[in-house]
Amino acid sequence: SAVISQKPSRDICQRGTSLTIQCQVDSQVTMMFWYRQQPGQSLTLIATANQGSEATYESGFVIDKFPISRPNLTFSTLTVSNMSPEDSSIYLCSAEGGRDDEQYFGPGTRLTVT
Amino acid sequence: RKEVEQDPGPFNVPEGATVAFNCTYSNSASQSFFWYRQDCRKEPKLLMSVYSSGNEDGRFTAQLNRASQYISLLIRDSKLSDSATYLCVVWGSGGYNKLIFGAGTRLAVHP
């Protein structure tokens, strides 16, 4: 299984600012994903981070709000832009495992917007 | 209707008990199925994949019934360390290639 690290692990930010979250995988992977988990809820896919092309966003998520970079096969960033308190959540990066449909998760970034 | 539905829980069981979780999914074209475990304030971790023939890993047994679109997880001889939220997860198909997570079932094992 892939070993995934994220930073920062947590942050407290003021509304209107932006935060970039980094995700590093210990091996080259084709597929990387970004999820959000709001308090007491399950995971919601934000987007698939594609290497060499624009990310594929799920319904309800847009590039202007959540720009994503994927410069190579081991690294991706997610930016939460112009934050509001509603963006307070845990943001998780994941990558494919040995099978395309198995995914492994980073430890998450706990974001609080005040 | 939610795409993946689970028993709401919580399940409070004594050590040594056997507990079963159920899950149903709505997309009949779904191809792969998983159980993930999530501890409080931690990321989800893959517990096991679920195959049509059923599969077992120690005290954990997973079953899939494609006709009924139903998945189950059985935990035998529960340990205190089994306390967690168990997420039923489905990989879609037919232009729907992503993991869909159930809301999770919380298990609390007490002494």
C-alpha cells in the first residue's frame, strides 16, 4: 500500500484567506484524489487530481474555489480559496493502491476557519 | 435514496460478542466493494475488499450479494480495539468511476 503524508496537519485560518494543502506519496501513482469530511459525516470526493492536465471536479466543487495542482506522479496540492467558516472540515488526500479501485488515505488536514 | 446506505448504529457490544453490519448500494453496475475502518480523528484505513464468493480475514468476514445489492461485515470475538466507525464503500462503474462512501456505522466494544 502507498504511504501518504499531508501538511499541514491542521490550521486555523481567517475568513477570506487561502490555504494550500500538500500531499506526498512514497511511490509513483496514476490516480490521486482529494476528499472533504465534515464533522460527523462521511467522505465526499472533491476532485481527481490528474497528472499533466486539469483536475476533474465533482458536482458542487469548482476550480476557482479548490484549485488543484499535480506536477508529478507523487505530489499534489489542494488550495481552499477565499475561505469561509463553512469550509471548516477535514481535507484528505488519497492515492490508488495495488488495484485501481483500492485507495489509501493520508492523515488529513483539519481546517478551522474563523 | 442514498447511493450507499448503512445501519446507522451505534452498536454497543461487550467484548467477545459477534456483531454484523449491513450495507446496501443503489448502482447495480458497481464493480468493487470495500469495508474501511475509521478511528476517531484519523483517516479511513482499508479493512478488506469484498468479493462475490465472500472472504474472511481472521475474525472478519465480508459477504456480497449482487442480486440484492447488499454487503455485510461480520466481526467475531469483538475486541476493545475494534471500536471504530466502519465505512461501507462502493466503486461505481458506467462512467461513475469513483469511491462512494456510506455514512458509516459506529461500533463501541466495552469490557
